[in-house]
Amino acid sequence: MTTPRLVVGALIRDGGDRIFVQQRSWERRLFPGRWDIVGGAVERDEDPMAALRREITEETGWRLRRVLAPLGPAHWTADGVPHTELDFVVEVDGDLSAPRLEPDKHLGHAWVGPGDLALLDQHRIPGESTFITDLVTAAHRWLAAAAARRS
């Protein structure tokens, strides 16, 4: 049995409770052209929080301020490799209007509110997983519940 590859994902929220997504380049081996959240593999001798901090900085130039909530874990397989994904709703420090995307990996970005989820279906193949849409929806639900608790 193959040990799952551990990955982390950041559902970065802005002041309007929108979630940051970025479009993967067409040259990417996995999920080319699809919308995705910030994240990646946990490296050897790295804990998930260190990986989360590193991935946020590498992919956006922002810095993790705080984790608001864990989502998951989720389990999926790509190219025959099982993955365990730990996702977190987070806040970051930095200029949210100017992420520093990795040009060889990402084509663009968007901030997605609850009414903008259709964007995430762009370039998705019929029958393909709605994993990212489901994650962003879960983050919106958590943020709405947290706002209701504060009221």
C-alpha cells in the first residue's frame, strides 16, 4: 500500500469574506487551466503549518497571519498517487490587491464570493471533481457561521 502524499491548502479570505483562487497554467501536468487554491506538498521534515506558511509566501508573496479554521482532511488520487489534503481558512498579511503569482505556474487570480462560484467551473472537464468548488463553498459556510456567532 502506498503512503499518501501529504499536501496543504490555504483558503485565504479578504475583508469581504471572499476566497482567493488562482488559475493554473496550461503547462501544468495536473489540472491544467483549472482554478485552484494556494497550497502544495508538505516537504520531508516539515510540519503542515510550516508548509502552509511556505506555500502562501511562495505562491503569493503574502505572509500567514492566522489560521481561522481547519477544513478536512480530504483524500484524493492523481496520477495513481493517493493524497491526503489538509485545508485551512486563513488570513494573511500583505497587499491583497497585488499577489506575486508564480508566472510559470499561474495565469491569474480572482477573489470568489458565494455568488461567484461558477468561475471555478471554467475549464473543468464534465464529470471531473468539484473539489475546489466544494472547498471554497465550505470556507464560505464557515465564514458565514462565524459571522453569525459574532452577531
